[in-house]
Amino acid sequence: MAPNKIKVADVLRQAHKAEKSGNSGEALALFNQVLEAFPNNPKAKAGQKRLAGQAQSGGFLDGVDWSALDNSAVGQLNLSGVADPLGLQTTPQKTAERGDPFSGLSDLRGRGDPEEAAALWRQGNAAFAKKDFLAAALLFRDAVAKVSERADYWNDLGLALQKLERHQASLIAFQRAFTGADSPAMVYANLATAHAALGDREEAAAFFEDGLRVHPDSADLVSALAVFELSTGRKSDGEKSLRRLVGIAPDNGNAWLQLGLVSKNEQAARDLEALDRALQAKGLNPENRGAALLGRGHLLAATQDYDAAFASFDEGNRILSEMRPFDFQSDVAEMDRTKRLFSEGKVEKLVLPEVVGSASIPIFIVGMPRSGSTLIEQILSSHSKVFGAGEAPWWTSIMREEAGSLDAAEAVTKDQLRGMRSAYLAEMTRIAGGAPFFTDKCLPNFKHIGFIAHAFPEAKIIHMNRDPMAVCWSMFRRNFVGNDFTYSNNLDDLARYYRLYRDMMAFWKGRFGDRIMDISYEAFTESPESGTRELLAKCGLQFEENTLKFYESKRAAKTASMTQVREQVYQGSSDEWRKYAQGLAGLQRALADV
């Protein structure tokens, strides 16, 4: 049924009935259905908030230490059963603050109707496909509450929970999906990934080893293992696993891309020959061909054939851009709306005496991808008082949820800001596990700096600056999964988006000035020690020697820079684009006055 044709009263009645019957997943899905068509419907918003409020009073699993959770899930999870660990992480939607009240996932023994359970599971799949991961988790939970012996239901519950950053609960779900040595490869991979997300590397390695003993040719397991190795600093092992992976699955474009990023010297030439054979094979779909061509570009660059490398990057991005063109309309509308609200002074401001002190102080890192943000976060998270939360999705999700209200708003009140602040801090302070500071490196938050500054008077805001040509060229050579960064597949779109970003930052700098801490990547890499000392001082942190040895940190890095942050700071990367200057002449002209 089309969203604008739904009978709101009927859907709301169904939602209230489901809620009274204890089917919170179904109820939430129905309230969300109304809100998709009518974002400001008061009854649907009240129902959604009520379920979230109930969620705050309990948890997916009573007794779980939620403070142990972090933001280190690997890859893009999907309902094929396992992560695609070689894709960059997509942005999950905001979950309710503590999940839905539920007691004892570990001990659950369902005795319900199998047909009802199957219907709930199908609804969960539909919600997951829409990226409504909270509704999906609730529906899968309701399904296993009725039929607890279905391993596939438990596995899908684990995937939804992992999307919600609920790694301890997802681990328990995957454990329920594990039926012994003959379990599917995807369950071994998911268990290993869940252990890795919780920092238990030995247990993760054991599940990879056991799984590969049973399923030696599983692409799922080998790809998850490769990311585990690369993200934890075992570059040589990760490189070997990537070659094993492309041998098993030569049609995996992202595997070729990741291999291209790490392969060097004579080995790069041998890998290039193997990739060219794979590209000649039939059946390579456009998405995998596009990603593989990006990998080919990196391998050609490693052999110093820069003209051929540019041609391969260009062709790969042409294929990917045709598949997923970027829609500027929503971003332009969001930025214009934000500027209007702040230009007209319609956003109230919280000040320190008005806010309840949080257990942890946020350090927001904003800017464009490939601007050095992972380096800065890795340095900060090496400090004893800082927890690195990575690309935390929660503030972006809150802003998306508030978009309908903000579009119609005459003003944004202090009460609204308090609500947004409270929802964010409830999630982040739990993830931070009691650390006095935490980093949030969700870069698109540059669009929300004004709201952040007004809602978090105590927060630190770091804006990463890097040469625009270096940023855009580096993005052009990567394959960003999801819709938020598909402008990177087209040089004209890249230039247009970069100008939008710089215009938004100029707007914020005009209003907040030194409240925004600008860091030049080039200047920082020229003098990393003095830059680190200045960074820590501005964040209110004492200098610690560990921050100069960030590359030795045991913290897993799960971004496109996961191999670079395992190395010491090096200079000159911002000039890499000059090797391709002829092909980038148009981009250079478009960015000349930025």
C-alpha cells in the first residue's frame, strides 16, 4: 500500500492492538509506517516514543553489561547471513536507548506457533531491508520467543542487534544460532566478528580457526578474517587472507579493491595479472566490476603506470555512478533549512548551568572523508581518558528523526535540544564505558555543528582540513557503501559536494569562531608531536606519551584508513594527486577558488 494511501486510523488501531498484545516489534513497525507518510502524526510519534521509553526501562538482555559495548562492528551486515566485511560501514539508524524490555535471551525456550513466528520473521526481514533495525530486532526477538530452536532466526536477530551496536546481545544471539561443529560458515564468521567487536581477539581468532577447519573454502569466513587481521594491525596476514579470498571468490570486487590498497612492488604486478583474468570472466556484476576496477587502479599505481591507473579508476567509478547516482536535493534542502533556522536566530541555546553534567564529554570530529580524521581519532583514543567510539551514527540518526519537525519548526526550543541531548548521551555514555571523554567521528555531522554547539556546551568540536584535491582524489579511489557518499563516484559531483561542505563550514565558522577547532592535516603531519600536544591541550587533556605511539594501539580501526593508522605519521600523501594531474584538470579548475 502506498504511503500516501494508508488509512491512518486503521493502522494506528492495529499498532495499539499489537502493543497491548506485547508484540512491540509489530507495533513499532506500524507506528513507523504512519510516520513515513505523515512525519508529524501525534499519535504515531507518541507510540514510537512510548515504546522507546519502555525500552529505556529494560534491555534486550537483562544483566548484560551495556557499558562494554563499542562502535567497532565490522563491515556492512545484511540478511544474506553474514557481514560483507570488505565494504565500508553504513550508518545504522538510531536505536532506542536500551532496546526493548526482554529478560533472558540466553535462557529463552519458545513454545509458540511456528506460523506466527515465521510471519514475524518475514516482517523482520522487511524491516531490516528498510534499514529499520530496531523494528527488525524486535520482530526477530518476538519470533525466537515463539520458536527458539530456529538457528536462522537467532542469526538474523544477531545481525540486527549488531547493526544497533548491541554487540554483547548480538553475541548471545549468535551463540544461540551456533549448533555445533557443523554450523554454517556464516555463523562462525558472525561469532568471530561479535567477539572481535567486544575486544576478545583470542576468542575471535579461535572461531575463525575452527570455522575454516570445517569450511576451508568459505568466502564469508575468509573475508571476515581478512578485515579482522587488517583492522588489528596484522597487515601481512591480512594481505595473505585477501589473496586466499580472491582465489575462492574472484568475483568479489571489494576484495580486489582491498588487495589493491595493500599490495606493493613485484607482488602488485602478479596480483594485477590475476585480477585481469578475473575481469575477463563472465558473470561479474556491475557493482563487483566497478569495485574491482578501482582495485586495478591501485595495482597499476603500485607499478607506477599512472595513466593506466587513472583510466581504471575512471571506468570503475563510471560503472558505480551509473548504478547509484547521488541525489543532492536532500542534502541541499537540509543545509538550507539549517542555515535559515540559525540565521533567523530560531534555535535556542543550552548553557552549562542548564545541563546536567554527563559522565563523558563528547569530542566531535567532523569534515570530509579521507581528511585525516582517523589519524586524529586514533591519537585521541590512545589517551587513557578517551574512548574512541568511531563513526558513531546516533547524532546523525537523531537529526534525521527530527527532520520533519525541523522543516515545520518556527523555532527549536531548549526542551527539544534537551531531548536530543539526552537521547544521544544515553547511548554514547554507555558505549564509552565510563571514560571521561569519547570521540564521535561521524564526519557528516559537519551539517549539524550548530545543533551540537547549542545542545552540548561542554563538547569539543574538531574540524579536519586537508587539501581539497587530496581529499577528492582519495575519495574517488575508494568504494563507499551506502547512499551518503555516492557523490564520490563522479568528479563533477565530488567538486559540487565539496563546495557545499566548505560553504556550510564557512557559515558555522562565522557563528561559532574558535569554538570549532580547525586542524590542518598537512601541518599536523609536518609536526606531529607539537600538533598532538596542542590537540590534547585544546581538548582539556594532559599530554601522554602513548598518544605519540597511536600506531601501536590495540584498538581496532574500522574505516577506509584502517591500514594507514597502523603506521607512523608520514608526509607527502596530499600531493599524490599530482601524478594524475592531466586527468584531474577539470576537478582542479572546479576547486581552484575553494
